[in-house]
Amino acid sequence: MLSIATANLVSKHYQSANVANFIVRYISLFLCVIQHVIVCSSGECRQLEFKAELALPGKRLTNHVIGVHVDKTIDHCEVLCYLEPNCVSYNFKIWNENEGSSCELNNSTHEGQKEDLVENASYVYHGARSTCTSNPCKNNATCQTGFTERGYRCLCVIGFTGHECGVDVDECAIGTDKCSVNALCSNSEGSYSCTCKLGYFGDGTDCDEMSCQDQTTSVSTSPHCSLGACGQGAWMLVMKVDGKKETFRYDSKYWTNQLEYNPVGGQTGFDSQETKLMTYWNTSFTKICLGMKVDQQIRFIAVEQEASSLFSLIADGQHRATSLGRNTWKSLIGSEASLQMECNMEGFNVVSSDGFSSKARIGIISNEQNDCSTCDSRIGFGIDGSHLSFNRCGNVAQYSPDNGEKNITVMGYIFVR
């Protein structure tokens, strides 16, 4: 029930205002306890206090007005501030016959804004207790006073979350990114970027497949249409390995990590610049093309192998067998190729059982004895062994191989599609 004082106030305003405005104004005031109001919306409550000591007659806060309402009472102005989540103070223009009254809602208090609090005899400034003065919200979030048990809430900008918006949202991990299925998503602080995979072009949100190049001397990060015995298809370069260098020896970290090596070398064609590209770990395939350059002639062989990446076949060190046969592996070298007759273990991560004789990340190892314990010959990529261990790509053969002892270092090329 309304108090006698409130009833008298209602009667007075009923005589001077239209009924609709009267009902809105005083039902709002009746539901809100003057000087201390809680407003609930969508399960969230707001608590805001307008202390008497923060009411300043003859003052007006400028440069922070976010809304203006005309012909309101000062009490109604206060209620409107409660209902506007960003409002923490208001300027009430006292009624006069020429201009009426007005209510200006501010998104700041005068604290820290002393220069904006100006003299104006026509106004009364009233500020609430603001927990946003120190701005606890991070990363350009909006602070709103009077919400939650902390006394404020933060409205995060896109890319951040958390009570104070200090936690980066990993759009790539949770799948809210807009990257193309043919692009790689890279998370960054407050954002992310999309980069088309090798073999595709575009802005990352739309990625179209590149047309393959008819010339094998073209820029090698573009797909190649034809690679000799590997046949037709958009072949993507993965690695270039120089047998004379230590970069890609069997125990090199580059076989087991996801780091590029000299990516510029991926753009220089079939030369002697070594490289390891992102395609080593981010490109799935159903077929591998291996090439070796001997005396300026490149010979290719194809390996039917499905995998999510070459990294997935090699990095864990597990042997994964192929069944190409010794003669196919020897065709990479040509007529000078040589292997011992026994063992003939082939595929990925092929290692002699003694652990220190012949081994290859991709290739074949052979022995003169009818076991794979102490293999002395090998053809492949990332090779190593107790004999002629300085050859990292090519053909090494010792102890009665079928075409004489050999140490042939080559430039090797690995493609997938």
C-alpha cells in the first residue's frame, strides 16, 4: 500500500501530468526503493546506490552523456539510470516554463573526470557509487557497475572471455573460426588468422585449389602436374634433402618436429637448396613421390601410402613397411645402384636390429647375411649407419653388394598428393 506522503505526491502529479506518464513514473518508483534499488533482468540483478553526498546542485557532468529524456522528474531520472546498464550518474535539468525539464544519463561519474564537471545553475548532478572507476576489465572490455557479487561485470569484446575478459578465446581450438576447410587456422591474442594450405590460394576464408604447373622447374611450392614415374597429379613438395649435408641425418630433429627448415628453398625448384615445408605435418595424402637427382638426371618412384601427414608416418620412430621391392628402390639411383642380397627391409623408419648399422627414415636396407641385424647397404632419405655414415641421402653399399661397393650421394626430393 502507498504511504500517505506518496499518495499526496501521486495526487499532485495526477493533476499536472497525463495518466500514462503518471503510471509509468510512480509504479517504477514504487517498485524501486529510493536511494537503493535492485533491478533484475534475465536472471541478473543490478544494485546501484545514489548517496546524498554525491548529489551536487549547480553542477553538470559533460562529455559522458549517453541518453537524454525530457519532461521527467528527478526521481524518474534516477530510475532511468538504474535501468540503463551503462549509466552511473545523471544530470537533471530543473524544470522551467520555457524549456521544461530534462534528464541526461552519463556513463561515468565525476571521479577521475574533474575537468568535465562544470558549473551550471540549471542542473543537479548526482553520481552513484561506481566500482568501474578503476576499470578492472581488461582488453577494451566495457565495465558495468552494480552487477554480480563483485559489484561490476565486464562485457568482453570478441576474442576474449572470463570475468575480467583476460582470457583469450582460441577460436581455432573450439571451431568458431571462419577459416576455409582448405586453410590453416592460427590463434593469436584476441583474434586468429586463416592461411590457405599449400596448393590453395585465397584470403583464408575462401581457398581455391591452384592449377598444377606443367614445368618441373617452376616455383616448387605450387603443385606439379607430372613427376616422371609418379604420374599425373597435383604433387606438393614436402622436403629437399642434400646427401652431402648433415641437416636431415636419421637422428635429426627435423624428422620428429613440426618446424620448417629454410622455406625459401621450397621456391627454388629442383636445385640443391635443402628445405622442409609445413606440408611435412599439415598435408594429408594417398601417394608419395620420391625423387633422386644423380648426374643432373632425376628419377622418381611412387609409394602408395595413405596418411594424415608424413610426420605421422615418421616422427614416432615406428617401422611402417612398404612393398616396392629392391629393384624399384634401386631405380632411384639408376644403373649404378647396389644393394646386398638379404634382409631388404623397406618403408619408413627402417633400422638394423643391432641399432647402429644401416638405417633410413624412408628407404630400404639390406644385408649379406640372412637377417637384418648388421645391414651394410642402404638406399633412401635420412640414411645413416656404421659404414660411410656421412651420406644422408643416396646409396651406400658395403660387403658383397650386387653391383659393387658404392657411396653415391644425391639430392633427394619428396612430394605428396
